[in-house]
Amino acid sequence: MNANDLATQHCQPRKGKEHALDTAQVAGLLRQLRGWQLRDDGMAIVKDFKFADFHHTLGFINAVGFMANHEDHHPDLEAGYSHCQVLWSTHDAGGLSLNDFICAARVEALLAR
């Protein structure tokens, strides 16, 4: 499954440990998403996006927020004047689920437009 395949999928409710991805699944999916990294504790994926100014950063945040609401899967965001760090995790699964990779791929697709 590549990033384009992931970006065409939609999030599903994934409650419970049975939806948490194992180490090999995470590694395979992470290889499809350029620049995304596994957080040190292995419980989230993260990427810092750079922009020319706050106007562009805020536009990105709004686009990610719109997509996240549509998918009913919400990231943690940390922003500054010219950057926004996006962190995906599935708290209900106790780690990473397919939803996190779907949404990360959708963020990449937003920027490719």
C-alpha cells in the first residue's frame, strides 16, 4: 500500500488494542510517508511542516482541521510563525492504527495540490 492508496481511504472507528498496529506494520506504512517519523515512545507519528509565514501556516492548520473533522480523527498540532508540527495517534487503540497513516497521507495530499 502506498501513500496514494492510503490517502483514498477513510478512517473507521478503531477502539481497542486489537486495532493497534504492530512494529512491522508501522515500519511498512511509515516507509510510504516521506518525512514522517515515529515518536520516540512508538505511540505516534509526527512531522514538522515549514511555511513562508504565519498566513500560510494558519491556512495549513485550517485545511488539516477540516480534513480531520471530516474523518473524525484529530491530530495534536503545535504551531509557530512558520511551522506546524502534526502528530497522529489513536488513543482508543493505545498506539498507532491505520487511521493515523490514512490521515498523514491525506495531509500530504493536501500539500500536493
